[in-house]
Amino acid sequence: MSPGIQKVEALDEGHFVCVKWEDGSESSYPCVWLRDNCQCPLCFLPSAAARRLLFEDLDVNIVVKQVALADREKISITWPDEHTSEYEAKWLKKRCFSEEARAVMRADLFLPECQYWGSDLQLPKIPFEEVLYNDESAYKWLCTLKKVGIVLLTGAATRQGELIRLGHRIGFLRLTFYGPTWQVQDKADANNVAYTTGRLCFHTDYPVLQHPPGVQFLHCIKQTAAGGESEVVDGFHASNKLKKQNPEAYQILSSTAVDYADVGVDYCDFAVHCKQRIIDVDSRGQAIRINYNNATRDTVFDIPAEKVRPFYAALKEFNDLLNSAEHKFTYKLEPGDIVTFDNWRVLHGRQSYPSGSEVTRHLEGAYADWDVVMSRLRLLRKRVLNTD
């Protein structure tokens, strides 16, 4: 039901429009924003949901000439050049500039809620085929993936190509230098430490890229009888612990640019170099991405010599938190399992397993970007919940 408007008036010499709602609340809208977001066909292209108005044609000091309440569900504004704009009440209410309204919009668009976990993780599980063919299950999968950071899909066929199907379900997979998908198994002259039987310490994949893949999929096709257990840890939970117990170490890891390198041949030949902070933070100092892969951390370290040891000490403390019994969760993938997890948040590792003449353990891996995943989540939500 659309919110009703009781009264509308111009304030601050016409620089703001104040809307008084029938529920007793008020919303104040800057006129430059209102003019910039005029919804008329000259200023806006509905078929693309995109602005036609050129920024160079926008007067940043614009004021209203006249504002009127067209009816309880619409306001009309006449600008100094006689251009007119109309704004629906529902549209305005959703875009109110109050902190409360902006928080609701953030939650609606980006689902920032985070459920932290440690060794007590109850690994969420959903049947793979349900995710492929049932919108409610697919929506539950992606919401849980965003909130918890990891979901296990069960019952996939034990053959290559299932991740391609999963990629089609969300939109498309992320192509990298290791191919559209890649095979994790013991290989001669391995071009990646994952392609060995050795233990893999906790890491995020591909911090050597400027924009590391947001989501990772690992499909178990064959599993070794001994060893090969998977380990995961909530990097955001661990980084929050570090921030509390050693703020200086947190500051070092969230401000020091670390060099990463990956050079070799796979899908094509590559020589990738990048600088990343181990803990990426937002404007509030909250962790939003972990960029940590000890295997590809470069021998080049572009910082003053006297800052090197304090950095190592800080990273050691963070690494100890990641590996602590209270934080890490250990499980073993079964053939047909597909683990899907947030590569910006969840660090993963693997216990070693015996090597032999035959391939005893085979996982197929793939990546997707969060932009693609969140796009599908929003479309599924609209379909499942019948929301605008």
C-alpha cells in the first residue's frame, strides 16, 4: 500500500522540498537531487532504467519555482526553466534521506547481515538439484551464502561439468588464467600448490588479481580414503578478534600493501602481479575482504625495511587465530558434494593425503563474482517474494 502525503512545501529558500507523510513522519529532499532524478521521458529512459539527463545540464544550485501536491500519492515540481517533474509517493518514501530509511535500503540491496562462526559451524546443506530447478531453494542457497559465507550442495553427479550447470543457474562463471573450471588433483610439474598432495594452509584464492573472485565452488568428484579433509575458517570473525586483542596488528594488516605474484601457463600463459592489503576495510574500519594466500605472496615486498618485522609479527598473530581450534571447522567432502563459499570472507585449506600412481582425489573448481551472484539473488527474491 502506497504511503500517503499530507503536505509538501519548499524550505531553505527553495533548496529543499519537505514531504510530510500521513503517518506523521517527514522527509527532506535536496532539490539538486530531485532535478537530477526527474522521471519524465526527457530525463529518464524507462526501458533501461537509466538517466538521460546529462550532468553538464544540471544546475547544482537549482531551487524549485513551485511545488504542489498533485494528489495524496504524487508531488509535482516546476523548475525555474518551466520544466516539470512528478514523483510518486512510494518512490520518494523508499529514497528518504533519513538514516533509518537509508539503513533499510542498504539491507534491501546488499544484505549486509553477517552470521559469524567458528568450530561450532553447523554447515548449511541443500540438495544440488533443488537449487538448479527450484527458485525457493536457489534463493535460500544464495541468502545463506551471503549471510553465513558457506553452503554445501549435495547429490551432484560425480562427473565434470556440474559446475557449468551451477554457473548457468546464477548467470555465468568467472574466467581466470586457470580456465572456466579447473581440476584439483595431483599433477606432475604442478603449476599451483593445490595440484599436489601436500597440506594447504588457510588462504583465499587469487589475491594476485586486482578484483579477486567473490565466490568459489569446489565439486568433489573423487575422494581419497585417507586424508584430504577440508578446513574452513571465518576470516571476518578472526579479523574481529584480532582487532580487539591487538588493534596495532589489525592496523598494520589493513594498511600494508602486500605484493602477490603468479607466473606460469595454464588456460594461457600469464604473469600476474598485484598489491593487496591482507585485511581490506571499509570507511568504518570494518573488514570487507580478506586477501591472504601465503603460497603466492611475493618475495618482493615494497615497504621500508624497518616495517617488515612488525608486519610479520602482525600476520603471525592473525594466522594463529585462523588456525586456532576454536575458529577452524574441519569436514570431508564426499563424492557429489559441492561446497560453495565466500572467497572474500572464508579462508579454506586442506589436509595432506597419500600420493600414488593413480589420481585418488579429484575436485573440480570454479569461480563467480559477487556482482553476478547478488544479481541472481535479487531476481530470485522478486520472483519468490513477489516484491517490487
